[in-house]
Amino acid sequence: MQKFTWKRLAALVATLAVVGILSACGDETAGPGLDAGAQLDGGSGLVVDCSDNPQYCMTAADCVTVGCKCYCQDCGDGFSYEDVVNANCVDSWYADRQCLPPVGCPGVCCPQRMILCEDHICKVTDGKY
């Protein structure tokens, strides 16, 4: 058994302090509203917490529409949706609602819509933006 010395205690405290500082430095790509349960997107480096902030985005390309029901057909620039979430949160959105994407939509074209990312939130607007 090794003998206790103040020098060893100081070295241990210094090591633990460094480990604590490094572990406190989270992923700098995490944006507002994201916590330790966040998921890292494989390609973009975007961190998304699907339980707390499933609509978090950096650009409109991060966002996709989801829905359990289909209200109209995707024609031209139109599409049916119930919600718009980060692409990393699609599976959890459907799992939370215990449904699958719809198959076979009514024969009516959806109105023209556009997916946006405003203030780091995925949104949909009708018409051209």
C-alpha cells in the first residue's frame, strides 16, 4: 500500500479538476434549449434533443414534415403534414404517436407550402416565402 502524501493528494485534486473542466465543456454546436440528452446528427454536426426541442434547426434543410394522417396529395410545391421536426427526430415523433406515415392520400392537391427555419425553429408557411 502506498503512503499518503500531500504531494499525491495535490496531484489527485489537480487531475480531478482538469477532468471536471473538460467534462463541463459540452458540444459547442449545441444551441439554445438543448441538454445532455441531445443527439448528434451524423453529417452536419447539429445537436438535437428530440424530447425537449424536436423542432430545432440551423437551416430549413434540417427540417422535415411528419404526420399520421394525410389531408391532401403532394402536388407541385404542396404537401400534407401535421408537424415539422428536425430530420433526426422523425423516428421518435412517430414512436411517440404510435403511428406510421400515411399511405394513399385524398385526390386533392395540397396548397403551396414552404419549410422554413426561423430563430432555430422548424416551421411551415403557406405560399411562397
